Amino acid sequence: MPYTAQFFAEKLNVPVEYFNPFRNVQIDPAVNLEELARVAHSLGEVGRVGPAQPRALPGGAEPHAGQHAALAEFQPEEAVSFIATVFSLVIMAFRVSGYLFEKLAAVKT
């Protein structure tokens, strides 16, 4: 969602920045840094290096590729959309219940 970072920075008065898995990684000068910065937050699974790499399972087996699929597909914008959707549904539930109580009060009077 566009302007999400600005919205939260203004409303919560906290600095907001996107996740960058390459923050402490040395990058080849041939890589276009502007393009990488634009998509870095979506490369969290790819950016795992060093001790953060998944360890081999007992017997030398590699972890199943699907184990981290949910994290690899996670997008911060999706979380914000999900939270906004839940918030909207809660607000709608309150409004509908208020409407029903208002009608009930009108019938009682």
C-alpha cells in the first residue's frame, strides 16, 4: 500500500523503515543499489547468510524447501492490509449492533 510508512510515522510519531536483509551484507559494486533498495524488503528469505542460514537436519538432510515458504512470500503491505481489513470488520460489527439496538429501543418506546 502506498504511503503506509508515512501514515504510521505521522500517526504513531515513530520512525518507520522497511526491512532490509542486506543491511550488513557486502554487495558487489556491479549491483544496481537503487533497484535492490526498492525490492530488498521482499528478499528476506534470499538474504539469509551466515549463522541465520538453516542448519542441516540430523543425518545430513537439508530442511524441506516448503518450511520457509510462508516467510518468503510474506509482504509487509499484506500485513497492513490484513490489519486494516480486520479493523474495518470490527467497526462494521459495532455499527450494525448499534443500529439493531437503536431499532429495538424505538420498538420498546
